[in-house]
Amino acid sequence: MVNTENSQPTRQQLYERIKASGRNAVILEEMKRLGFWKSDEGVSEIPEMLIHKEADLIKELNKLLQQQRIYQNREEALKQVRKARLEQSRKKREENKILRKQKREAKAARWKELKDKNIIYLGEKVSKGLNNQVSDSNKLLKYQLPVFQTAEELSAAMKITIGELKFLSYNRTISKINHYRRFYIPKKTGGKRLISTPMPRLKKAQHWILENILNKIDATESAHGFIKKRSIVSNALPHVKAEVVVNIDLKDFFPSINYRRVKGLFIALGYSEQISTIFALICTEPDCDQVELDGETYYAAGSERFLPQGAPTSPAITNLICRKLDKRLKGIAYKLHFNYTRYADDLTFSASGIATSNTSTLLGFVKKIIKDEKLYINPDKLRVLRKGARKEVTGIIVNDKPSLCRKELDKFRALLHQIEKEGTIKGKHWNNSTNLLASIKGYANFVKMVNPEKGKPLEERVKKILETHRYKHVIKHKPKVPEAPDSKINPEAIKKKPWWKFW
């Protein structure tokens, strides 16, 4: 077996070793290997230390010479630097590309989750406060109202999806759909009244708000319109036998209550700005102009949103918004020894005795309070009825006891007699109504409510007339479902996808 320790190195190996560490270092290593260099243990010989130091210096010098050769060639050095930087830059770009992709995917996932579970935009000029999702739970519990912190919780309570909730509350400037069917009905005193009837989906949402929120808040004692166990009769009773009766009608009552005031009402109840915005949008509408363009029908909003007359929520909202008005008017009426009641937009004050001398003072204060509450008096319907005049409150005579106008009642009896005698309703009318049968039915119920003794016989006669002419009390109007805005949409796709998601 060959002893490798005593084997002779080749010439090339010796050359490389000498080049790397120096001639003296190689000689020293070889002498130690061959046993010609003796030294005591633990004692370093000075020549040996110098030889090792020389070897270290030669290695460091060789390294410096190598670097010097590289830097002497400037172009090569710059090329190496650029190559290193390009490689580093490429790696950085790849890392940034992956990072950006991850951020986009995370952002898209968050956005999808946000759209599926929340509402962050509902149109121009109404979306500012949708990020405020903190409701005042203590205030809501005080009023015994349901607590909602997010639109997702609200949609679950209303048993509709987030998409449908957004569809019903979206504020559209120009649209191909409209949530209301508008028509005019004649007023008893002449003229026409615009009625806006909500479509079934919106009407269902409004009824939910009415039953679960608005009806749980008590109106003031002075309010008698659209409140259970109160009526035009209860509104008239406080003014019976009064010497002076003052009737004031508020002009454009429902349109005077705009979107901002309705939103403020829900915020005052304790709901967050997001939930209040959704409620206010569901309960209000703007005036819309119908425009035909290229065979398509468009609805363009022409005003600020306000309470529509015909929505089930509008009367209850006006009663709650007018709570401050009622308290202020009742306060000044009490101070001047007057009685005060309100039925929707009809305000009535009455007094007897020495208090009647305060009528002018009362009117001055009332006008100022109504102006402060951003409402308007109809000057054509302001009446001061004094002693000796026929005093009427919301259609009921209050001079001695609640009663009806005898002349009007005689005309109604004569109309019924003609219908019974001739057996036809052609050419006949009542109170400017286009639907005679509905009109006489309503008036008979009105008479029965004020005076059951006189009203019951009239009700029986009207009932026979209605049966003879096959009158149906409920007339259902099937709303026209708007077509999808894109005519290329496959009808089969509409069946599979909720129809409101096409807008």
C-alpha cells in the first residue's frame, strides 16, 4: 500500500502552491511532512511564524492583484456592475409583480365581499354617509326599535337580498324604470291632486318600515290624522261649541318634507347614517319627467326627493316630523287659552270667552312657528270663523255638536234616490269624482262615522246600489315590469337571474 503522506507532489501542484502561498511556506510544509523540521511542542519558532505570515500576505496580495486586474479593465468592470444590477432589478420586478397580483386579488375579494354584504353607493348626492354604520343602540332600545348596524342585517330583517335593497333605494337621475305609478284625482274643493302609488316591491318595503319602525313611535296628542283610534271626529271634538274657530291649511304639505328631513328623522331615532339613508331613499321620490328617445322610455328626475302622496309611509313620517311643530303650536295655544289639533295638513285652533280677543296674537305666533319649521301656509284656505258663522273642522260642523252639512246630506240622499229610481249611474257624479260608486261608498262611511244613526240607513242603501252595479271594492292594477335595458339579453337569462340586477 502506498503511503500518501510520503508521496511526492507533482510539478504543477508545487507551482500552484508556491503561487498561492510563497516558496518559503511550501518548503516549510514539505520539510515538516518529510520530518526534517523539528520544534518543541507549545513553542512557536520565530522563522516558522514569519513564513506563515509571509504566506498570508502573499494570498492577500494575490487577491488584491486579481481585483486590480478587474478594475483596470473599466468596461469589463462596468459590465459586471450593470449585469449585477440588472439581475437584482429583474428579481425585484418579479417580486413586485407577484406582490401586486396578490394585492389585486385580495382587493377584488374584499370588494366582492363588500358588495355582497354591504351598500357603499346609492347614487349622486346621497352616498356621502354610507360609511357611517354605527347606530345608537341605547336610543333605539329606548324607542323599542329594531337595531341594525349594517345593510346586511337590515336586508335579512326585511327578507330581501342586498341587491334588491339597493335596487329599491338607489337614487337615479335618469333611468328606464320607475318605482311609482302616478295619476291625478279631483279635489273636493276643485283642482287636482297628484297621487304616486308605489309599485308592489317598493310598497312592501315601505309597509315593513311603517309597521316595524314608524308605528312604534307615538305621535303627539294634537295629531289625529292616520293614527289608530283617532279620526276626523276626534280631531273636531275639542272645538265643539267654540266661539271662534281658526282653520289653517299647510300648502304642499308632503312635498315640503324633503329627503334630508326624512333622513334626519331616522338619525334622530338612533339609526346610523347608512341605515337612515336607505330608509329615507325608500320613503321619498323626486318629480320625474317621462322622455321618449329612440323608442325607449326614460325617466329624468326633475327635483329634489320628497315624500310622495300615496306611499303608506308618508303620513306617519309627517306626524313624526311635525312633533316639534305640534308641541310649539300647542304651547302657544295653551298660553293664549286656545285648543289646538292637527289632521295631516289641517291645523285648527278654537277658543271661547275672553280668549277670543287673542286671535290676532295667536295668528302672528302661528305664522312665525310654521315658517321656522320650514312649512308654508295656504293663504286661500286660512279662515277665522266667529260667533254666528257655521264652524266646520275637517268637514264636520262643530257649532253645537259634531254633525254634517244638512244641505250636502240632502243632496246625497237625492242622488241615491235618483240612482234607485232610474236604475243607472250614467250621467251622475259626486264630489267631482270620476268613480261614482267608490265616491258614494266613501261618503256613506263618512256619515256613519260622524253620525251612526243617520249613516247606517245610508250605508244599507249604498250597499244595495253597489251590489246592483257589481262594484268591486279592490281593483288590482298589475304593474308593467320594465324590460331589461339591453335588448340583447337572453329572456332565458332573465328567468335565471333576479330581474333587478340588470340595472
